[in-house]
Amino acid sequence: MQEHKKRILLHTCCAPCASYVIELLKPDYDITLFFYNPNIEPEDEYIKRKNELSKLLLIVNSSQESSQIKLLNNEYDNDIFETAVLPYHNQPEGGERCTECFRIRLYETAKRAKAEKYDIFTSTLSVSPHKNAKLLNKIGQSAANEYKIDYLEADFKKKDGYLHSIKLTKEYNLYRQSYCGCNNSKLINQRNNSK
């Protein structure tokens, strides 16, 4: 008899990060991806990343005999992000702007998970070596407490998770973006690459 898997809503920032996290979680969870990233600019970049996520799901679901991974997303609304981070535009990468960005995305994921009766939620964000897993987990747990739903604490970059995501990205021929999402991160990346 097959054991009932918990339904997890997995906030997903992009296909490369999702590739490894899906592989890690699928033995234990019934996964639905939630593409909610109002920080991504411009809109055509947002659409490109969303399309790559759909491409990843076609690949992953074609190799699964069991339950199919689903995708939920919200409409593109960069104003939510811009309004929330307005006071932090001059902050360095990893500062208050990023903290607020994590908060927006994790709270919306918790809200959606509760409304649609998922058992638990988490995010792919911690697979990146540029993301503070301790901070992400603190915000995720706070959102879980507010919406009264379980949160899966994780640091998906551990045990070479990030390196594995790079390998899967190449194997699946996925687009790997050069910046996190917002214009500030894009400018910082361009500055770093021009040195």
C-alpha cells in the first residue's frame, strides 16, 4: 500500500534552482510549484523564467509514473515589489531590500498554501549560494506562524545542492539567468562582470 505523501507548495524562483529541489523532495512530497516573483524585471525576463519552469516540468513529469508536479503562478505585478522596497533601493545586495523581497514571496506562498489546503510550504531560494538560508528560514517560519501552516526549513545548497542544480541545468538545457531578479541585482551583476 502506497503511503500518502504530504502536499507541499514549493515557492520557485527559477527552473535551475527548482531542478535540484524537485529531485530532492519528490520521493517524500506531492509537489506543486508556485512561481511568485514580483521582483523580476523586466516583464519579458519574468515570462522567460516562467516558460523555462514549464519546460522543466515537461521534462520531469515525462519521466514520472506517479503523481505529476503542477505549477501555480500569479500574474506579473512588479509594483508590489517596487513599493515594498522603495526605502531600500540604495542598500547593498543581501541587505534590507533582499530581506523584504524574501518576506513578500514567502508570505504570499504561506497565504496561498493555507488557502488551497496544502500541508506544508517552502522555497527553492536557499539553493543559491548567494541566499542566506538562516534568514529565509526565519522569515518562512514567521509566515507559517501567521498563516498557521507548516514550513519546511531547508538549506538546499548543502550537500552540493547548488552544484547539482548546475549539472541538471546543463543536462536539461535550461536558461540560467545572470541576476537574481530586480534591477539592483542586475546592475550589481553587470558591475561585477565588468571588473
